[in-house]
Amino acid sequence: MTQLILEKLDRIEQLTKLAAKKVLTIEDVADLTGLSKSHIYNLTCRKEIPYYRPRGKHIYFDRAEVEAWMKQNRVNTREEAESSAAAYCAGKGGAA
């Protein structure tokens, strides 16, 4: 029981430190996104996620850029889609 509590406290400490960081490692990005490190490496190889390689070896990520990347391709709610469709139909003279 004590070991479980210590593990949970360690995880809380890791996540608290992650919340304060602006420059992230690949491990940090994996924790932040829930993606595996290998998938993140694949994304960097395909240049699908913004990253930095200051000395050509280690890669780093800007937290704000990763969060913006995570928020791309937003899907409208049903209400937003219906409102958009109604506005479109109204602009076409109500013809459906």
C-alpha cells in the first residue's frame, strides 16, 4: 500500500513539473499528448509536428506549439453544423 502511494506521489510530482515547463522533451510530449514516443518520433520524421533540434542530436518542443498542434482540425458540434447549414440555406433563398 505504501509503495502504491509513493508511486502515485511520484507521478503527481512529474505532472506538476511538466505543467511548469515551456520547453519539452520527447518524454514530456508523450505524457502531454498520450502518444507513444515512437509515434512522436514518426511525426517528427514526417515533419507533422513542430520541433527544434538545436545541436542536431536531441529534439525539443515548444509547449504552446504542441498544444496548438493538438488543437488543429477541430470538429464542429452538431449544433454548430446545423446552425451553419441553416445559415447556408437562408443565404440561398431558403431553397433546399
